[in-house]
Amino acid sequence: MTSDLRSHTNEAGFYEIRMESIGGLGANLAGKMLAEAGVLQMGLNGSNFSSYGSEKKGTPVKTFIRFAAPETEIRSSSPIEEPHIVAVFHESLLRTQNCIAGLQPDGTLIVNTAKTPEDIRQITKMKSGTIVCIDALQISVEEKTRVNTAMLGAICHAISFLDENAVKKVISETFGKKYPALAEANLRTFDRGFREGRTVSYEPQHKEIHVPFAHPISTLGYETQPLGGAIINPGNSISRDLSASRSGFLPAFEKDACIHCAACDQVCPDMCFVWESRQDERGRAFQYLKGIDYQYCKGCLRCISACPTDALQALREIDGYADENRVKHSIGA
């Protein structure tokens, strides 16, 4: 296993993995378990850390793992900019940020998606390397777990020097301590993630020139700042698109079943529901639910729990559904 690792490391002697996720999907825990498997179970040198802003469900998270042979010290704690593997825990992140920035030309991209590798290649514009598609969300729903252990299975399958049983042992120990009832379900989730990935490798069309990772440069400087310190991109929900915060499900609205009781509106944290004033059958002014503005919906599904009818149902999100069924607010529309 160690000799296999050495054949895949970079110039510094490291094998590097970057996980792109959002808060609540378990990427931070997945990184810890993967690092523990390599270090404590396999005798490798390794490090793991995460980068995130507010510890809030739905906000971007990056998790980094480095592995090295036992004789190679790991003194770097900098973010991984040119990984061998990128694992994307939430498909919508491919639209909102450059997840594959710095990925090695022969690297591997693993995505939690129901799409095909060719679909993902079209979205990311990957020229070469390997794309693995794993429907981790569907697996986690069926096994009543989270997507992180399914993604761990796909990652372990993609890395030849990792011992599958070492990772499974860490999963068993991690969940066995706090949530013993969930240990077996997460082991099944891992096994399915290991087996059910759809993999396609793409050979370069011509000699690839590796483009190194580049830090984004601000478009605003001392000569281009707005006059008076004006905030041109306010951090509020009028302009913010929260679709990347959804973990794969959103509420579907069935207008004919709605009794317009506003129970959904009372529990919605982002004021997603759009109302219109009309006269009822007695000629009185009444507020009727018109629909959902999905731009602001982060998929918490509290509205479904509050709804006394079948007007709101959890729906596995598919491409285009939110845009096609969005009812815009009159403000910021």
C-alpha cells in the first residue's frame, strides 16, 4: 500500500484530496474519518482540516486531506490548491463556484449526482482525467443516513492505496460510540458508495498544459471603489440565490390542495411564499397563496411539517424544476 502511495504523490511527496461541500452534509466528519483510516489504521502520515465561514447549515465548506509515506513529514497546513481528487458533495456547487480549480490533469472528480459523467464533463469543461458520479443522496435516503459515508465509499474506491476495511473500521468506531444504531446503516451506505459509482476516464485530446491554481483577484481596488463606500452587492435575501444551500430536496406546491391557512409562511425562515390579495366567494379581501419563490428557498422543509394538508410535499430536486415553477416576489423580481 505504501509503495502504491509513493507512485501517486506530488513533488512534495503528498497525495492530496479536497472536498467541496455545504454545511450539514458531513464533509468535515468524512475528512476526519478518512484521515484517521490512513494514519491510525494504515500507518501513513496524514493531516486533515476544514475551511468554512459561519458554522451554519447551507454555507460553503472545504475539507482537506493530505497523505504521505511514513518517512515523509507533513508540515504544511495550507489549503490544498492542486489536488489529486476533488469530491463534490452537492451538485449545485458546480454552478456557483469553480470546484475543479487546480485539479491535476489526470486527477479524479467525484460528484454526488444522478447525472452521467458526460453530463458533468459538459458542466465543468474538464478536458482530461476521471469523473465518478455517485447518487449519494438517493443512497442516503434509502439507508436513512447522510451522503458523507456514501461519498467516502466512492473516494475509497478511487484511491488504490486506501484499504477499504480500514475506512470501514473507522466508520464503525466513530458511529458506534455516539450513535450505535446508525453504525450498520452507515457501513451499508459506504459499501454502496464503493460499488455504485459510474466512472469514465477521459484521455487528453492533445498534450495537456497544467494550469496551476490561481487565487481570485478582487475587481475592486483603490481606484475602482464605489464612491462613498456604497455597498453594490448587499448581503440580503432580495439579491441572494439560496439554491446552493438545498441538500437535494425542495417543497413542491399543489395549489388545488391548499387551504391558504399560512401555516407554511409562519415557519419559513426566508419568506419564500408569495401571496396575492383576492376577493373570496363572499366578496371579502382574502390572502391566497400564489406559489413559492425558490430563489430564496434553502430546502429546510419546515413548511411541509407545518402544512395540515397535502399541498406541500418533499420533492427530489431535478434540473430546471425550481426555475420553471418559481413564483417571483414583486420586490426584487
